[in-house]
Amino acid sequence: MDPVDSLPRVPLAHLPTPLVHVPRLSARLGCELWIKRDDVTGGAESGNKLRKLELLMAEALAEGCDTVLTTGGVQSNHARATALVCARLGLSCVLFLRVDDPFAPLPFSGNVLLDALAGATIRPITREQYRSRDELMAAAARTMRAEGRRPYVIPEGGSNGLGALGYVRAMRELRAQLDGGLAGERRPFDVIVHACGSGGTAAGVALGAARYGVAHAVRPMAVCDDEAYFTRRIEAQMAEARARCPGLPTAPPFVVDAHGKGPAYGVTTAEQRAFLVDVARESGVVLDPVYTGKALYGLALAIRRGDVAVGARVLFLHTGGLPGLLAAADTFTEEAR
Ligand SMILES: *Cc1c(COP(=O)(O)O)cnc(C)c1O
């Protein structure tokens, strides 16, 4: 049996996600572009985090947890998915969300609105506190244990070795789709491109792409920080994943690309916003400004530079993020009207 099958899993995502060819976008970018629609793993809880949460929540339930603690930016897709999954499973959820001013009211839109609907407790934290988020959550968990509660802590993005294994499973799902002729031919993709924010998706995709032979290369597009930072983080998570699931490849190829990240996490240039608007109008593919918009923009730049060959067979993993787009409506006045 495949070792990833012996991992306990709570089925949360609608799988397999569709694999679709996008001819109009292919023509625009100058490659043979396919999209794996992990933006539709579910309803309001949708996105890449659901594949990680299937494994993380199984561990939480096995440990008898009653409260899940996690963290992210104020409009974190991961925090929102966790909050909704906790509501579904009857667990309490505490979200440590990074904000500029912890005393200002939270923006009641996008992911924050969904967090509130899910009944999650939101603890706003400063950028400074966010730097020691792991210690902060560990301390909160200690306090809860002393009160007789059973906390389970999930790191930023659901990114650790266990969460990453959700994307090893995704690559096996992709193998079956290639074998079934759903990508035109059985031939692997030249490269898989996706947004990278905490490294778990990249770690799982790189391990799984090599394990199942679905792509020759993996190009995580950093949306913050830099190449060296993510290379380290991804390698650490791959090591953790291998420890949990022996038999995974030891040095799967991947190249972090930070050319598309723009000014800062969650901040876009006018050119990035115009690109996102053009893509939606030309192809009906809706991207978000924080992750997927920057990742596909990064692919366009990589093709222009020649780092991805013109005509290459490319799989873009659409990781979701729609609530973040809706929460950023006011940044789009110029481009979208
Ligand atoms: C979290 C997220 C990512 C990044 O995935 P990581 O595993 O955290 O690197 C990409 N896209 C969207 C929409 C996300 O919410």
C-alpha cells in the first residue's frame, strides 16, 4: 500500500479537484497552461488549506482535542478554513490574527466575516507579537491545559510535515488524472507553478511531484520574504514529512521564484492588479491579489525572462483566496472600472 494511505485523514475536501485546460490564458502567456482547481476543494472553507487540514484535524481528533489554535494575517485563508472546519467538527477555535493596530476594530469583511460566522474567537496580535507566534500559541495552549481543556496547535498556514503530506496526496490524485487522459496526454508537466506563503504546499508538491512523476520541475512563487528563506523552510518541512512517511524522495527538485511578489505581503502594484483584471476578463479565471494573482503574474514574468520556456506544458495550481479578493475591493477602483 502507498504509505500516504495509512495516514489518518478526516475527509473534508471535495476530491478530486478539476484539471482544466485554459486555451485563452495559454495564448496570452505563451505556454500550454492547465489549472488544477484547488480553489474549489469546498464551499466557503475552500482552498489549498483543506488538504492540509484533512490530516491535521485527524491528528487533533485522535489526541482528543476540544480547541484548535492557529495563526495568520488578518485576512488569513488558512485561519478561515480552520474556523469553518472546527465549526463543522464541533470544536472550539482560537485565531491569533496579525493586525496593524490591535485596538482598532477588525475589518468585518472577507475572511474575517467568515471567521466570525464560524464562531471563532479572534485574538488580534501585533506584527511584533507575530514574530513569536509559535511561543504565543504554545503559552496559550499551556494555560488551556491547566484549565482542563485539550488544545491542538496548528502553525501558520497549516504548514508542517503533516500538513505538507496533504499535497503529496494531491500529486497522487494528479497522477491518476494524467493516467486517465484528463490532461490531453500522460506526459508529465514541464513545471508546476503555485503561490507560496508558508511553504507547506511547496514541500508537499515537490515531494509528490517527484514521487509520482507528474512534473519535471516545481516553481513555488513566493508572495513575501525571499528565495533563501523559503528554500530553507520548504526543506525543513520536507524532512518532517519524510520522517512521518518513509519512502518519499530525498531531494526532489524545486526552485523558489520571488520575482512576482511585488512590494510586500498583501500589497500589489498597479501592474499586478491590471494583470489580475485582464486574466479575469480574458479567461474567466479569478485570482486573488495576495497569492494566486502574484503567482500567475510571476509565471508570466518567468516566461518573459526565459526561466520557463515558451510553449512549456505548465500546471498552475490554483490555491483559492477569493475572500481575500473581496476584502480588497477598494484597492481595485482604477483597474476594474
Ligand atoms: C495559504 C495560501 C497559499 C500558500 O500556501 P502555503 O502552503 O502557505 O505556502 C497560496 N494561496 C492561497 C490562496 C492561500 O490561502
